[in-house]
Amino acid sequence: MTRTLFAGGTVVTNLPAMATTDAIAVADGRVVALGDEARDWSAGWDEVVDLRGRCVVPGFRDGHAHPVHAGEESLSLQLGSCSSVEEVLGAVCDWARSHPADAWISGGSYISSILPDGVGDARWLDTACADRPVALFSNDHHVMWANSRALELAGIDASTPEPAVGQIVRHADGSPVGTLREFGAIELVERVMPGPDPEVSRAGLVAALDELARHGIVWVQDAIVDDTLLDTYLAAADDGLLTCRFNAAFRAEPGRWLHQRDHLVAGRERVRTHAAALGRVSANTVKFFADGVIEAGTGFLVEPYEDAPHSCGLPNWAPAELNEAVAAVDADGFQIHIHAIGDGGVRMALDAIEHAIRRNGPADRRPVIAHTQLVHPDDRHRFATSGVIANFEPLWAQLDPVMLELTIPRLGAARSALQYPIGSLVAAGARISFGSDWPVTTVDPLDGLGVAVSRQTADGRPVEGWCPRERVPMLTAIAAYTAGSAHQAFDDDRTSLGVGAPADLVVLGADITAMDGNEARDVGVERTVLEGRTVFRAA
Ligand SMILES: [Zn+2]
């Protein structure tokens, strides 16, 4: 039995709510004592970690991310640091030149605000690479920017009808500009791209595991898996590679969900009966997209867009069909996880969850609405009354270029000031969880915590914080990234570092518990412990 004592700093236990102590003893993968009792517990330590004033927090749990895609993206053409169209074109050109055998050039996470109105032209990409197809994803992953060859291979031209859930941005003559919004349009290109490759997927997961461990993350809600990805997780479990635990979400699609039902249940059972995955991988969740994103004009709003008075955005489902699909999947025993960004999307998601509750009766469901960017004030109380978890990506609650140049002009001032109502939902009694939506934004929980408490950009703007009433105290923010996501995961034995709980914990480079500003973003992870085993240690 391995015995470790962590003492000499602050230990956040979440027990009772948001409590702290000064020592924690771990033996055989579990917490065995706290505070004075921990120091007295046994003299026979294998290791005593002197915290020297630093702190221990429960392991971080990311309530919404795409880790394998993020890992894959980190191994492919990366555009997240490009600050202009010219830089993107240069990166595409360099990549194409150094990868002459690649049939397609694809890359990810260009910042959408570097393009005028978020719209990229195929002809610009043609100047970087014209002989091979190029398909790039925006940082929100709801928009694809393609070159002429990619559009041609996908058969997209002036005669292509508008997809049901998507938008082909067009010139006045109907020909495509090169920007495709939402999956109905994006899949026109994706279906002619090379399919998922198990080897690439495996490499992506391996890269992701490394990043997750170094950022103190011990559980992730993978927000969309397909069969290839599920196989990747199970194979990694067989090989003993998983230094983080995962719950997978299958995606239910409008018009297809009825035919998907049996396959989803079979996928969940395949994971449940895979012995090596036990305790490491589950697949208990089904994901729905209620709408798109506000910066692309596809988030569904209750009232029309400020810059497009004819449009309320793009709901991905007819409300009646979403109600039916959510109730059916709920009856199959899945947890519901709905992407909802605009106040119309959030309302539609709440309606569907309440419909399922009425239809199927009381149960321990823990439904999740992810992102919750804009919540109509009339709907705030519904999270608590219906037991809906609001999953926020706190890093997004800042005045970054996408917010300033695309989102605020589309929403107008009044609605802009209602975004990411973390403080208001906490005050309304809602349960909240935090996540990153990695690779949409960085996976680092400390960046998210810094913004949750400050509502400031990395360089400290605005001084008083953006919508300062929505700031939350650091311990509330830590609880959302730990206990809140553990509740979401049905990991009731891991919502706190109480005696007997699995020892999932993180040693941070400084005591963040009293920080109320962005300085938390500079605090590194020194050690990550999963079930008593150190899976990362800073050099
Ligand atoms: Zn996502």
C-alpha cells in the first residue's frame, strides 16, 4: 500500500461545500484522512509532499471537450495563433509544400474575427494552394473555409440547394464564396474528405492524454464520439494508456435519430461490457445541437439579430422533433447533453428536457445544457427547478476579438451584457459545471478559472471585469470545475476529497484559493494524481 501525505499548504476538499483544510493523506488510491488526522494517521509514509504554502485541489473535470480532435489538431496544420488572413495563407502554403503526399490540406481553429464578418473567400485560399483541396475550421468549429478545389470536389456550386441545417455563403449570382456554416453545409465537403483514420485517432488520443495530465484534468466529457473514436478509447484502455477518465457522448441528428437509437444503445453496451474500460471509459450520454454560434449568426435567438433584423439564427431542430428525440433518448436511459448558445436555443433545450421529464416521469437524469452563452432572464429559474446543469466554458466570458468584432455587433448592447450569466445562474440555484470545449479554446482550467473570477482578458481588460455581477468567487469556480463536473458525471464518490473518496487531486504551483483576478492563469500544475497514482509531475 502506497501512503502519501500532502501537508503544509491549503487543501480544497469541497467538503462541506467549498471547504478547505491543511493536509490530506492518501493510501492505496483513496483519501484516508484530512487535517490533523492526516498528519497523525501513520508514520509510515512512502512520500511526504511539503506543499510549502501551495495548494491541493480536487482533480479538474472538463464537462465538455473534444480531446481526440484536439490531439489530432495539435499534430496537423495549426492556425490558432494566426492573427491575419496573410498569416493563415502563409501557414497553408508552407504546410502544403512540406506535405506533398497529402491529398487534402485540412487544419483547424483559425480565429474567425480575422476574416471580414467571419467570411473567408475560396479564392484567397487558392493563392496558397490551388491544385489540392483545402478545408479549414474556424475556432468555434461551426464554420468551414474551403478553397475552390474543395468546393468543386464537394459539388457545391450556384445550383446546390441550401442544406436543411446549414448555410452556404454565396455571391450575388448564387455561387459559393468559400464559407460553409453549420454541419449541414460542412458535411457536403466532409463526405468527400478522407474518412476517420484509426491510427490518426490513436495518435490524437495519446497527444491529448499528455496535455490533460499536465493540466490536472482527471475526467472529460467527450462531447461527440463516433464508432472510430469509441474504438480508439477502448483500444487505449486495453493497452493501459488511460491516465484520465472519459464519458463519451453520441450525437443524435435531426431526421436521423429514430434510426440511430438502436446503434446508440449498442454502443453504450459495448463500452459497459468491455472489461478493460471499466472505471475509465463510459458512453452514457447523447448530445444534441439546439443551434449554432452567435459569431456566425447561427445561434438561435428569441428576438432577431441586431445586424440582421430578418434572422433569429439557425435552430437545428424543429422544436416538436427535438422534444420527441430528447424524450426517446431519455427513455433509453441516456443522459441528455444539449449544445445551446442563443437564448432561443437555451429555451428550446429547456423545453425539450421538461417535455422528457413530463413524458417519462421522475428519474435521476442530470441533463446538461452546454455553453449557455445567452439565457433569457425569464428562463434562469428553470435550470434549478428542472435539475438542469448549466455547463459553461468560462474562458469565453471575456472581451476577446471575436466577442468585440463579431458577437457584440450581432447581439447589440442590451443582450451582449447578458452573456455567460454564471453569477446569475448560481444565484438562481442552478448547478453549474465548467469545461473548455477544447480545441475551441485552450484546455487549461487555470485560464478558465482566472476569467471566471475576473471576467478580464489576459491583459486585464476591463479593469472592473466585463459584466462584473457575473463574476464568481474562486472557490465557487473551483467547485464548478471539480464537484460540478463530478455531479454531471454521476461520479458521486468524487464530488469531494472526503475520507474514502478516490484520490484524484492536483498540486498547483501557488495557493489560488484567495486569488480574485487573472493571476490564477499564471499558476502551473505541479502534479496530477489519478486514484492515488501520479500521472504528471512538473520537471
Ligand atoms: Zn463542443
